[in-house]
Amino acid sequence: MTTPSTSATGGPAFLDTLAAELAVDGEPVTEALDAWSVRTPLRVFIHYGEHGLDLSYAEARRATDTIAGNLEAAGIRRGDRIAVHCRSPYAAALWMFGIWKAGAVFCPVDPDLAGELLVAQLTTLNPQLVVTERAGLPALELVRRHLPYAPRVTVHDSVGVTPPHGFPEIPYARFLARALPPQLGAMADDVAAIVHTPGNTGRPKAAVLCHRWIAQYTFLLRRLTTADDVVYSDLPMHSPLGAFAGVARAAWSGSTVTLWDRFHPGEFWHRIAATGASTAVLTDAAVPWLTSTPERADDAVNPLSKVWLHPLPATHADFARRFGIDFVVAAYGQVESGMPLAVVVRERPEGAGTPSALHRGLTHEQVARLCSHYRIPVVPGQAMPRKGVLGAPLPFLEVAVLDEYDRRLPPGTVGQLAVRPHLSGLVVQEYAGDPLSTAEALRNLWLHTGDAVIQADDGLIHFVDRVQDRIRMRGENISAYHIEDLVNQHPDIAVCAVFGVPMDGRPDDDVVLYVEPDPGKLVDPAALRAWCAQSLPPYMRPAHIRVVVHMPRTPNHRVEKHRLRRHFLGVADPSGPIVEQHRIPTPIPRVALPSGRTGFGGGMPPALPPGGGR
């Protein structure tokens, strides 16, 4: 097949080629699941780690067919919304496929939400059914009287008597009877899911996504995954990283996905070895936990060879060297735009990473050929020392760096990342119940990502900051991300967050710094201020420093800056209090940054589901 050029103007042959690339594995992904159930019926599709459950492709097809047929019998119709409020990734994964086979819309809800935030999400989703579990019923019952109406619920781990509640209920036993799925013929641009944005800079928005969006988002990951691979996922199913980059990717590839309820740094490598997992998605929050343990001579003796580090940390090369990772994918992944940018980082020479006896999937040569075919850059790990690289454009979206008037900017100039789809359904369709945010994001026929980026001379695009996180000082914008990158190098700090607040009567912003110390450490704000003075120019130094016990985080482990702003301004937080560290230690020594890490070099700017189990 001819590879489309990212600079093509969108002629009929070009568009047909793009559509064919996305559809060749099956579109939507339910087609791929059913196809693999015929080709390899006994292969394990889902291994549920904590419970030791294995579900084959044939069993998964029967289970999801059963869910779909009984949804139809319960009155669920094409386009109806079904909220999945489950902590179990096993149950959520099977319900996701069953919902899609019924022609309905998968609407994952974070099971940790409560109170006002849970009311807001359920009100926006307006679901016809909520799939929950016994542990989730109390939170739902507490908000029931605050909802516009009480949707029907079914409790997936309660076949008998359920805990008391006031919702109309469909007994889960009704979903256990064998049933055939409706023959709907889902289309690529049918709505597949409504996923809430992470909400790290503001209140989460409900992004309406098509089946083709999922195909575009997972395209590179599934091209790098074979049926011989084992996909590891401990990320929640209400996140695209868990639901789509984990489970859907495996279904498209015909591989096994190993699901775990949560990330556990002490168990991670044992899980990898026990399941033979060869590929995974790791967030930047996971990497420090894994590298904080004492090094062992056999750290690299494991089967994990290909990892999407989201986002790419500055320590990626050290991480890959220590644990024998052959390839790291650096990419721009976002709920609204999918994955428009990516680069493959070749971290280890062939034979120096994953031991050959443990290796699964594509070889070094096959990865190189695949990336050449799709014009995806492959960069040696030592040539990419900085964090923040997002990659080069993938073929499905036109990519541009725009100024505030939506004019294209040349390389070397900071602007907002924007994308424009070549086919329908490739980007967010709307924010449910929020037409003003939809119009703002999609103005002038561009999807505005809200991220400030810069394109380097080699064509790779680098992250600079969230547009709304840029801080105004002396008539110029400075990057909160840049300051965070420097402060995170402090030896006693686990994570930090920086934002600006307006100065009284002045056009400039004050820089506010929040830090969470490493476990067992205490940080003195005065000593930290002195440390920052050694590393930051005066206009970038924090005017206010707060030390907190734990940062508020999204399910994807991103810091919720909007909650930190509320805390700093003394505004009540409906999600709960943020606890500050109150005991002041002996001042810590001033530790200078390592040589060459000032951050200004490099030319860059400052119960068993139905039909399943054994």
C-alpha cells in the first residue's frame, strides 16, 4: 500500500488510502475481536492479574455478544449512552465491547468520583443505564436526589440481592442469559465513547469520540504490536490509556492484554516477568517509582521491549538502559486530538536490550521498516536528551503551529498546536452539553489543543506549556513547564506544579510554586527559595511557595492545577482539602543543578462478566 504524504492536499486517492489504512484491521474494533475469535479462538485475550482469570478470544466474543443482545432486550438502542462506573478493568473491558456491539455509547466514569463532581458527569452524560458494582453503589446513592432523573442501574458483581438503593434496577441475572447481538453494522464515524478530559487545568469536559478516533489514536501502537506480543495495562478503564491504548489495541492486534487494578511499583517487574508482557504504556509518574529502587544486576532481564512513555521524561535513556527497553514511543496523546504526533526512540542497540530468549514481537529491523513505511522518525536515545519531545506528524491529521490569530508560525517560534482531520470522525466531535467550549476549540476549522509547542529545525515538535499555564511577566510569556522542569531536579522533591496569579494593580503575574516532597522528606520553603535563586533568573523565581503532603491528581496521575489555584486563593474545594506540610525542618543545603542542566541550552525556549472466565 502506498504511504500517504503528510503534506498531501487531500485528493480522493489520498483519502481512500487513509481510510483503508485505518480499516484494514477492522473498524470498529469489535470486528477485530470477532475475527480473532475465529482465527485464534483459544488464545487468551484478557488475563486479569489480581484474580488469575484468563478469558480466551472465543469466550470474550460470547460474553460481549451476550451483553449486547441483552442490552437490546432491555430497550437499549443505537446511540444510547451507557455509563460504566466500575473499578474492575475486567468487567469494564467486556462491557465496553458489549456496549459497542449493541450500537450504544461507552461512557466511562471514574469510580473514585463523589459528590458534586459525580453529579456533574452523570448529568452531562444523561445515561440510559449505569453499570456499577457493589462498592460503587453508595457513592451513586448519595447523589441520586441531585440528579435530573434516576437512570436505571445494573450491578455487575451482584447476581443475588444488591445493597439498598433508590435507582430503578435491571437485575444482573438478566445479562447472564445467552443472547445474540443485534446486527447493526456500526460505521467508523458513529459515536463510540464519551470520555471526560483529565481536568488538570480546569473542570473536565465530556469529549464525544467516534470509532474512527479510537482507530487513529491507537494506529501507531497497534502497528508496533503483533499477535505474539503481550500488552501490560494497570491504567484505569475510564482513561483512553487503559481502555483504548491497552485493551482496544490488544483486540486489534490479536494479542493478550494483562489487566491489573492499579499500578504497584513493588510488583511491576514481577508482573511483567510472570505474564511475559512485552509492551506497555507508562506515565511519567510511574517512572520515578520504578527507578527509585536499588539497581540489580538482572534489572534488564525481562521481556518488556516497547514502551509508550507518556509524556517522555528526561530520564528516558537511563530508564531504558537499566531495564533493557529496546524502543520508547514518544507521542502527543490527547482526548480531543488522539495521537497526531509521534517519534520512535531507539534506546538500545539490537541485542543490548531485551534478552533474545525473552523477546516477543517485531525485531529492530521490522520496526525500522515499519517506521520508514509510515514516515515516522526513528531517533537514537542518546540524541534526545530533553524531555517534552512530542514527535512528527502522523498521516491522518494536518498539523500546524498557530499564533493567536490562527496564522501559521515558522519553526523556532512558540505557538499553539492545532490539527485538522483529513477524514470524518478523527477528532473530537463536540463537548457534550458545552457548545461554547466546542465552538472555541474548533474555531476556524482547526482543533485547538490548548498546548503551546515549538517545531525544531529537524521537524520534531516539542511541548512548551499549556497555553493557559503560560505566565505573563514583563510583557513576555514564560513557561510554567520550564520552571517545573528545573525545580523537579531538586533532590528532595517528588513533583512540583507552577502557575501564575495576577498581581494587584499590575499587568504581571506572580509565580506560584507547589511542591510535594519525596516520601520521608521535608522541604523548607525558605531553603527552596534560595535553591531556586541559584538556578532561575529573577523574573522566573517563585513569589509564593507551598509544600503539600500530596498533590491532587487526575486518574492519569496529572497534577490538577485548577485545584491548586483554588487552594492558593482560599476557595473551597468540592473534591476535598489539600493538606500542607506544616512542620518546618532544618534548612536543606543549597544544591546546585547538575552541570549542563540549567534548561536554557539546546536552542529551546525558556464477579465474572456474562459468558466469560474459566
